[in-house]
Amino acid sequence: MPEFRIPLGDVTNDIFDQLITVIAPVTNGISSSLETFLKWNEAFLLMWPPLLIVAVLGLLVWFFVDKKLSLFIVFSLIFMLGLNLWDQTMSTVGLVIAGTLLSLLFGIPLGILASQNDTTEKIISPILDLMQTMPSFVYLIPAVIFFGLGKVAALAAILIFALPPAIRLTNLGIRQVPAEMVEAASAFGSTRLQILKEVQLPLAMPTIMTGVNQCIMMSLSMSVIAAMIGAGGLGREVLTAMQTVDIGLGMEGGLGIVVVAIIMDRVSQKLARRSQKGEEIAGSGAGSK
């Protein structure tokens, strides 16, 4: 009896071989630009004295976000400085910021487009399902194929991995805006663009900010995994600890990742809650009128 086998892997390899030949000039140009951006971003974070960054960040969070969180951030960053992991921390933060910004740059407009067109949502939804159920390590393969080893490939993997929550929650937030408010704005002569800008987006902002929070967390998660393809940062410390069975180094790198995750998560959550409170106040003010 002949062996039954679907040659999916062979077909995929053939497609990628032909695709790489065609788009290599484009990916090389993109890689060069992204590498310059990442180097500038990391150099900017490392050019300042660590204690100055700690002080400025602590003061900003103290006045604009939350006082208790500010104290936690200051002590946590001093802790990272004491572990001699400051450079690795800034490298990870720079990569996460870049990955998050790129994911939001593509994700929020796609989410808005999906919210305004049912056909677009039906097309995007199964793609997002595939992206969210695919094992995270799989994203490293095409990233390396197109961009080689290094931070650019890590950034590409982060972009793909962190994109779905930004799209889904932007779409969800806009679709959850009460139909009565949209109809009222339309009755007063507002155009579709005005309704989106003045009604739907402001009311959907808390949900969109939740998407931003999830995007940040997934970017951080992939930045750690991408240490396997040369992302560096705190993920490299954990990877080195695994390779050398150094539990102490693994503890330090792991705690560093936890600290960065908590700081980014708490700051984005606080901003989301503040946005929600602002919309509730604005809504109650409009209702009183």
C-alpha cells in the first residue's frame, strides 16, 4: 500500500524559495531602515545616566499616573541597576517599544477598517485566529528567512505576534458603541468619518487601551523568545542560563523580565482606567446638558 502524505511542507518551502528571490531587495531595504531605527532607539535609552532615567520616569508616573506605582517603578529599576542588568533592560524595553508602536500602527487602522465593514471583518477574523493559535516559536522561522538573525528579525516576529489583540479589541470597542448614539449623531447630520472620530473612537478608547496593554505584553513575551534569533536583552540572559544550567543567572534574568512586564502592564492599565473615567465624566456631562 503506497504511503499517503500531503506534501504541505515541500510546497511551502518551494513558495518561500521563490518568494525570497522576488522580494529580497525590498526586505533588504526594510531591514536596513529598521536596523537603523532600533540602533538609534537603543542608543537613545543608553545615552542617559541610569539614575536620571529612574528619576524622570518616577516623576512622570508620580504626577500623571499613580504615586504608589511611581515608588514601585523607582525601586524596581534601582534593583535592576543593582543586578548589573541595566543595559539588557534598556535593550529589551527599546525592542518592546518599537514592536508595540509598529503593531499599533498597523493594528488600530485594520481594527477600524474591520469595524466599519462586515466583509473585511469576515476576511480578517480567520487570519487572526490562525495567528493567535500558531505556536510562538513558529514566527521566528519566516522572520529569520526574510531578515536574517538579529534584532530586525526579532522585531518582525514581534510585529506579527502582537498584531491580533490590537486589531480585535479596536474592532470590538467600536462595535460595542451603542447604536442609539451613532443614530443620534447621524440624525444631526454627522458624516461617517465625523461619527467615527467624534463618537465611536472616544467611547471605544478604554477597550482600545486594553488592546494596547495586551499588545505590550505580547511584544515583551516575543522579545524574550526572540533571544533565540539574536534579539539580545534580558531574553539572552535567560537563554544563556538555560544553555549553561546557571540557575542564578536565570533567576536574575527572569526577575528582570517580570519587573519590566509589571511596570509596562501597570502603567498601561492605569492609563486605560483614566481614559475610561474621562469618557464616563464626559458622557455624564453631555447627559446633563
